[in-house]
Amino acid sequence: MSNRRSHLQRLEAESIRILREVVAEMKNPVMLYSIGKDSSVMLHLARKAFYPAPPPFPLLHVDTTWKFREMIAFRDRMAAEAGMRLLTHTNAQGVAEGVNPFDHGSSYYTQVMKTDALKQALDRFGFDAAFGGARRDEEKSRSKERVFSFRSAAHGWDPKNQRPELWSIFNTRVKPGESMRVFPLSNWTELDIWQYIRTENIPIVPLYFAKERPVVERNGALVMVDDDRLPLHPGEVSQMRRIRFRTLGCYPLTAAVESDADTLDDIVTEMLIARTSERSGRLIDHDEAASMEKKKREGYF
Amino acid sequence: MNQLPSISAPVVDYLENHEQKGLLRFLTCGSVDDGKSTLIGRLLHDSKRVFEDQLAALRSDSRKHGTQGKAIDFALLVDGLEAEREQGITIDVAYRFFATDHRKFIVADTPGHEQYTRNMATGASTSDLAVILVDARKGILQQTRRHSFIVSLLGIRHVVVAVNKMDLIDFDADRFAEIEAGYRAFAESFGFDTLQVIPISALQGANIVERSPQMPWYAGPTLIGHLNEIDVSSDDAGRPFRMPVQWINRPDLDFRGYCGTIVSGRIRPGDPVAVAASGQHTRIARIVTMDGDVEEAQCGDAVTLTLTDEVDASRGDVICDPKARPEIADRFSAHLIWMGDQKLVPGRTYAVKAGKQSATGVVSRIGHRIDVNSFAQDEVDSLSLNEIGFCDLALSAPIAFDPYEVNREMGSFILIDRMTNQTVAAGVIWRSLRSADNIHRQAVDVDKQSRAIVTGQKPVALWFTGLSGAGKSTIANLVERKLHARGRLTYLLDGDNVRHGLNQDLGFSDEDRVENIRRVGEVAKLFVDAGLISLVSFISPFRSDRQMARTLFEEGEFVEIHVAAPLEVAEARDPKGLYQKAREGKIRNFTGIDSPYEPPQAPELVLDTVALDAEALADQVIRYLGLD
Ligand SMILES: Nc1nc2c(ncn2[C@@H]2O[C@H](COP(=O)(O)OP(=O)(O)OP(=O)(O)O)[C@@H](O)[C@H]2O)c(=O)[nH]1
Ligand SMILES: [Mg+2]
């Protein structure tokens, strides 16, 4: 009898193997939990990998204070359900200085509230490995990254000098202060993620489904008015539109799409006929050419 | 090629169909600039994997960095690093994904540049098929051969040779035939299961998805046509069961699960299994998953097994078919692809990772190096970056393995430099060195313990390390005198003296320094065996070499003593005038000047030669030995 495994079953097995390898080899791992669909899948895989034990590492959320409110509620619920410790970290200095996406520009804001905050959190807890939900199909510099991606003591990525990564043997060795970013979803595509969510019934933040929500139109993008901190430009009015999100981040930096897709099947259908990539909804990536690689070299996930 | 569903078509059907498609993992390789990245960019574009925003970015990139004037440079879709775009070459592997109506593909686009061969090997190690590009104008080059060799070495059985840039040679059938014949002749010895040669133009998309009207003389399949149809399956599930234990799941005292990925065969509850190293027998009790226990698991599955008996198995052990077990050995021969910037030093200790097993080991012999042009076997005493050699390895502990050609997962390993933590080699195991099993050590009746009883002392090796001029010889001398005065049997091995006798054939290159220390370590070990306190006074600048020496001894027998002096101080003392000569360039590879000294990280003793004089320091050693 020969049962051929399906594509998703193979992806699942590959990810589980990566998750276990980190736990077996690293001293103090953590899972970066960004609350989006990829994080949801990664968390689900972790629960499968270590069942019947809960995943033997905490979740870390770097809270920029500008996340959608629905995301925060969802985060707390999921951590509790998985029986995992949830750590959150905010760059206190950034908050004290009032750094926000409007006055400081998205790139400085991202640097302070995401990249710096992440580095602070990793140093504070002394993590030597951090799981991230990035996929190689997301962006061209990600397609170049190893599954076990080495970071210097300053959290920098050196894309021109990555360790060779042969078969599924991972060189996990780091010196004190150095660390690994590990990407269990490296070989998943956006379609795989949705399909897996669908077959495994994985809960996701409701913002992925279409609903009437308050938005303003800004530079051709739809920005949701999630709370009263969004300063309206002259002439801008908040209006109700039927929208959803293909990717979730900080609400002022994440563009919505108009959509009627309120079921998973609708979402997948929409994705299959989409003409733009999911990252086009990330307002920060357009700042400068090669901006993702640059941010990653500086320590961004 | 990639039919998108109309919105009215039931998405469920589409997904189900999509989910049932098989996956093919392949890589593109070949010499620099042969058009690998262009080909992948073309495949992504033609399979509608490029979105509008990415296409807009590609157009503007092409104007800025492109190699095709104002036209689209498809390579820029794949060459994602800043440095790659600036230099117009690929540096590291890109993993990209696309699908046709028949299949899904993961393609690794690898660099052609020789300097980045290790990244090509990275891409090849997880592929089932290789597309080797050849520039029709240039024909088969050294890199074509090197990559073909690596492809074959890593066990890829299916090869496509894409003769590219046919547009630049007027789609000349004769030239194509000539390249095809040349490649087939040279690749014959590899015995690939399939070898398809296809004339293409990556730039124009000729014979990639659509048949090219300019090459009516070519009757074979298009590239995609071939990739859609080729059968690369192997019956891994039909082979003997192997599961390397990756992690033990122990949430409470009642559950002990062995987690790992099955690398060959299949298993059901009740099946008999054995632990490869210890030979213990047991049976599979349950195959546990979050969705409930399952009745069967097979090759590729990441599982959690429970066993019917308490057995001693931890990470690295292999649970296997009791009737067809892997080999267990600490010595084997293997092909190595050297990937370190520093060359291979035989005798130096490297960390070895083989599957989930970790050990340390040395390359005990380099059989030969393979000349990638002629495939001749050269005799060499080292391997440099990107060279391939056939070597013998000796590990600190036995591992369980199968030859690579029988089982890729069970026969592969990497070597890691323990200082820099760089991965310095990829290895594929050929076979165990059985001869070692037949040289049983001569059993002796009078052993170390009985001799120690006669001498009435605990034999140890006192290993003095430090810069030239730090005071090693002076202190070691004093220590020996003091021991002698206490009626202890001693023997002092001094660097300079040994270099005049036993090691007079050795110089000061890295290889010779390693050998120097190895021999002295062995001699000191014999003295310890003889019941003596042996004192070794050697600069021994490399941590890994001292570590190697340490592994020769039993716990507590090796006492590493760092005779510490800052370089300025040692240089100021310069008792033999050597520092001055080194500074003047009259001596090469002088420790501290143009060769590094790596201080011990956790020595048993540190002697501070700035704070105290030699007498006091010698007393410290005596105190350490409890002989004061
Ligand atoms: N005329 C013509 N030019 C081509 C064709 N394929 C690639 N090129 C050009 O050849 C050059 C090198 O192409 P790349 O795709 O970057 O080559 P590569 O093999 O990926 O190079 P490395 O990855 O650096 O080894 C570019 O200028 C391409 O536009 C082809 O079929 N015809
Ligand atoms: Mg290339």
C-alpha cells in the first residue's frame, strides 16, 4: 500500500521538523507572534509538533501600540488556548518620545517601534532563537534567506555570507549573544497558508473577512480608522466601506481592499484572481528600493 | 499554462485539484551568465506568478540595473539581493514557487560563480532534478562540469541540459547537436536515470512553455512539458524503516514520546523495532498526533512514537527495522565538498553533524581530490574552498548511518569549524572503514591503573600553553624539579627539544602545527599510561588542537595551564630574539605576530606571569596537584 502524502501534509511535516530541531538544539527559543494568518498557522503547527505537551517556548509579541484592537483581543485568546506564556514588549523610549507613523514617517517609525523594539526584547530575555512566520514567496530578499538564519550579536543579517544549508541538517551553533531566526514556513505560499487554514479550521483575526468598516482614502490606499488617534487630513472624511485585509500590521500602515469576501472560500477565490501581491498592502515596503533587505540587515524580521 | 479558475468555477474543486498535484523540486545551475536567473524569471512570469506591482517594480529595476537595455531583464525578478542587482550576478540561492496545471514546483536558482559553489550545493541538496544551463555560444565550461559532478555526487538522478541563448547563434541545429553530443559523452559515467537536452532561449521564451517556430528541427519536449511529465519518484517508503530520534516528548511521567521524521520505510503500531546503537528491541505502541492516534506512518512524516518497553534512546539514536539495521561505525570514507574559507587541515578536530547525531571528528586521510575538468584523482594533503575530495574520517564516537546512495538522509553530514561555527564541508558517506574493526587493540595485562599503584601517584598531563617568552619552559622546569624533589616520577616534553627530534620533519604551517601537537599529545598520553606525570611545554596556539589533545585523555588527566603574559610583555622579554626577527619578517607564521594565539577559554589553571614570579607560579601548580 502506498499512500502519497498531499502537498500540505508534506509542508506540515517539514515545518514540524524545523520546530522540533530548534527546541532540541537551542537553549532559549521564542516564537514571534504577530497575530496575522502566518503566525496563526505557525502556532498551530507548533501545537501539533509538541502534542501532547504544549509548545515548550513562550510567544513574544512586539507591540507597537498601533495594532488593530481586534488583533490584541485575538492574541490573548490564542495564547491562553495554546497554554503558552505570552510576553509582550514595547519600546518604552519610543513611546516616551511619542514616535508614531504620522509625524515620523513609516520608515523611522518602523525602525524604532518594530526593529529596535524587537532587538530590545530579544536582548532582554536572552533568546538565542526566534521563530518567525516569514515565507520565501513573500518578497525577493526573503526568497534568499535560509531556514536557520544566523544573526550577529547586533542582530544583523549578512545576506552575502549565509551559512550553507544542506539537506535538512541545520548548523545551529551560535556564540553567546548571537542568535538564529528560524522560519518554519519558508516553503509555504500564500495559497498554501489559506488552504491549510481552511482544511485545519484554524482561527484567524476577523479583519481578514469583509465587513463594513470605517476607512479614509489616502494616497489611493484605504486606511481603516481603528481608533481616534488617526489624524484626518483636510478634506478627509471617515466613511463606511465593505473592506478586508490581505495582510495585517499596524493599522495606519496597512491598506485595506474593498471586498465582499466573507468566507474562506471567497478569500481564496479572490486571492486566485488577484493582480497585486499581498505585500502591496504594506505601506512601508514602498519607501525605498530594496527596503526589505535593508530592514532585515538591521534586525527586522 | 496556469489556468486560473473563473470566479464561477467552484473554488473547492480547484483547491482539491491543486492539493492533489505532485511537487517537483529542482534547481538551475551551470556556469556564470548562462541565463539561469533569466530562465526562472521567465518561468515565474509565464506561469502568472508575477503580480502587477511586482511587474511595475521589475520594469523600473530593469531600466536601472538591467542588462537588456530598456527591455525587461527577467533575472532581476529572482536576483533579490542589492549586491546581486548591482553586480548583475547571483550570489545566493533563491527559492521560488510556481505551478502548472500538472504540478507544483519549488525551484532553487543557484549562482554560477565559482566563488559561491557552496550555495549551489545548498540548492542541489534538496532537489530531485537539475536543469543545467549551457550558453550555446560558449559550450561546456569548467563550471558546467563542476556543477554536473556535484549534482551527481548529491544523488540527483534526473538532469535537463538547457542549451540557452539559441537566439544568439541563429537557432543553429548543428551547434546544438555538437553540444548535446559533447555533454552526453562527458556525463556518461554519471549514469543519470534521465538526461534530456533542450535548445531554448530564456530571454525570448523559446521552447520553455511554447514550442519555438524558429527551431522546427527540434522534436523533443519543451522545458515545461518535460518538467510536467518526468517521473522522479523513488520508493523511499518501501525501504527499511528508519527514524532518527529528534526530541523526547516528556510532558509528564506517564508519557514518553519519541519525536522525529521518518526518513525511510513505514510503520504501524505493533511493529517490531530496534534502537540501532544499543541493539535493544521493542515494538511500536502508538503513533500519536494532535488529531488522534493514527494507524500508519511513512517516510516523510514527522511523528511522535511511543514504544512498548522502556528503552534507552535519546536524540541522535535511530529507531529502525530490527532485520535491516544501519551500520554503526566511527570510521568511514566519504566525499567532502569543502566550503570553508580556511582550508581543510587533516588531523584538526571539527564538529560533525550527521542527521540528528552530533560528534567531533578528524579527517584522518585525504584519499584524493577530484579534478573537476578531467575527473582525474589528484594526490593532495589539503582541500581548499570549493574543492571536492574523497577522505577518511575518524569520529570521537560511533554513529549510525547508511551509505548515501542507499539513503540520502542517513548518509549525509556536515563539518563545522568549532571556532568560527561556520559550516566548512558537506559530506556524503561512501562506506564504513571495516578494516578498523579488525585491528583489535592489543589487550595488556599490566594496565595504567596497576602501574599507577607501583609509582604511587596519579598520572596526569600538565599542558603549559602560552606565547613564546611567556615563561612556559622556565615554570615547567621548576615544577618538574619540585615534583622530583618530592619523589615523583616525571617527564618533561619541551617544544623546542621535541622539534629537534621526534618532530624535526615539521615546519610551522597550520597543518604542521596540528601534527606537531597531535604527536606530542600522543606521546604525553603514553607517559601518562606509563604512570608518569608528564609536563608538556608547547606554545600550542590553537584552541581546537589543545581540545584534540584533551580528548586523548580520561576525565581529570589533562590539566591545561595557561601561562599568561600580554603580547607586549612577552615581546619585551624576547629571550631568544625571535619577536624581533618576526617583526623584521625574517620568521614567518610567528605566534602573536602573523599567526594567532587563541587563549584557553576554560583552563584548569591560569598563571599570571606579570603579577607573580616563576617560583610562586610553580608552587601554584604544585598546590593544584595537592602535593604541597
Ligand atoms: N540573448 C540572450 N540573452 C540571454 C538569454 N538568457 C539570458 N540572457 C542574458 O544573459 C545574461 C546573464 O543572465 P542571468 O540570467 O543573470 O545569468 P545567470 O546564469 O543567472 O548568472 P549567475 O547566476 O550570475 O551565474 C543577462 O544579460 C541575460 O539577459 C537568452 O536566451 N538570450
Ligand atoms: Mg543567476
